[in-house]
Amino acid sequence: MIVEEAPAKLNLALHVRARRADGYHELETLFAFVDFGDTVRVAPAAQASLIITGPFGAALSDEGDNLVTRAATRFRERFGGGEYAIELEKHLPVASGIGGGSADAAATLRALARLHGIALDDPALFGIADALGSDVPVCLLGRTAIGRGRGEQLEPVPGRPGTPALLVNPGVAVSTAEVFRRWDGVDRGELGSNPLEGRNDLEAPAITVAPVIAEVLHILSEQCGAMLSRMSGSGATCFALFDTEVERGAAHIALRRTGWWSVATTLR
Ligand code: C5P
């Protein structure tokens, strides 16, 4: 059996530059990963199966439309091979802007590549990732990178490993397509040389879908002593970065009172 971690992805900044004719949006984003996520276990089997466990397992369909199943199907179409029993242990909230489904699909592709002796940087693997969703290629890469295009054109950059981080989700699932639809079409400029001084242009449209996101951002920025707080992706998960673990710990305790889902972790 192969065990693959599927760490959560953050958009440390996300600049939406233009709406494209194909319905997607042109982005400039700084992707990073944290030491917290789902786990995917894959073993050869006589019959294909997917079981979903973990705290957020019940929120997810185990039917053929699951991204894990779609990743396995695409892999078999391209590389051949038999059937697999897959277990997905879900720790990340679903539809929450931290790339849970994309991370799971990428972890499945990595596990199958290992089982078949295929290099993890095989362009065909990235082709499958790209077809599965805009965030799947960066999850396959699994390291800090600037994303352009739909988010699939990747340029690895140095990260800030070990930076204390807090993830907070107020328990509302948000549709990525809906948030992009509500973007006002105003290009607020490029990512620049220090993306941490940038923005997430999807915060305002996401707040119109789920107003509680404004509350999360307010608490993280006003009461938590964070060096940076922002929404990730299309929301609703927000994150805060801290200079020290002590500051993160104090913020985590303060946030527990809200009843929102929160996790103390670090950047990879
Ligand atoms: O690529 P993915 O399937 O994850 O995207 C989900 C939806 O989010 C797309 O159908 C599109 O409406 C929106 N999207 C977008 N621009 C991007 C990425 C996603 O408009 N760069």
C-alpha cells in the first residue's frame, strides 16, 4: 500500500487580472502549503473501491464524480494498470479554498505514479492534473510557487518553511464558480515583488456570498497579532501567519471561543 499526504494549499496572495473568453480568469497567485491535510492510501485490488473516512468524510460523495476517482480513471486511461482500493481520510473542510479536493487528486496521482514507476515530474502526469482542475498541478508540485494563467502555469519560488500559521473556516461551503462570477472585473494590478504585500481579490466577492468571512478576517486582523491575515482561494477558509508559535497559540485559544473550525500548523 502507498500512503500519500495531501497537504492543504494556501493562496498567500491572489490577484485576479482578467476574465477570459473560456469562462476562466487570468490569475497571479502565490501558492504555499502547510503541514496539515488529508491522507490518501492506495493499494492494488481485484475491484475498484473508494472509502472516505475522517472528520469531513461525511461531507463528500464517494461516487464517480469524486476527484480521487476521476484522477484514478484518467491515470488508467493514460498509463494503464489494474484496479485500486483507495481510502481518503478527510481532514480538510470541503469547498473551502484550501484545495482539499485538488490535494486529494494530486496525492492519488502521486501514489499511482509510484506504484507504476512513473516519475513524479512526468509531463503527462501534469497534463492529467491540469485537466482535473486549476489547483491540481500546484498540488502535484507540492511546493511554494507563483501561479499564472488559470493557476496552472507554475514558477517555483523560495518559501518560508516553519512559519507558524492558523487556518480558520466558519463552516460555510463556498462555490468557487459563484465567487468568480461576482468578481467586479476591476484589475487591481500585478502581484509585484513582495506578494505578501498583495491581496486576495476574491475576498470582496466571497463576502457577498458568505458575509461571515468578513467577521473571520476582522478577528484575525484586529485581535490576533498576526503578521498577515487573508482569505485563501475563493474562501471561506482564512489564514493568519505569525512571527512566533507563542503568538499563534494565543490567537488559537482566542479563536476557539468562536466555535469555528481552526487548525494550528506551519508553512512547508
Ligand atoms: O478549475 P476548477 O474546476 O477548479 O475551477 C472551478 C471554477 O472556478 C471554474 O469553473 C471557474 O468558474 C472558476 N475559475 C475561474 N478562474 C480560474 C479558476 C477557476 O474562473 N482561474
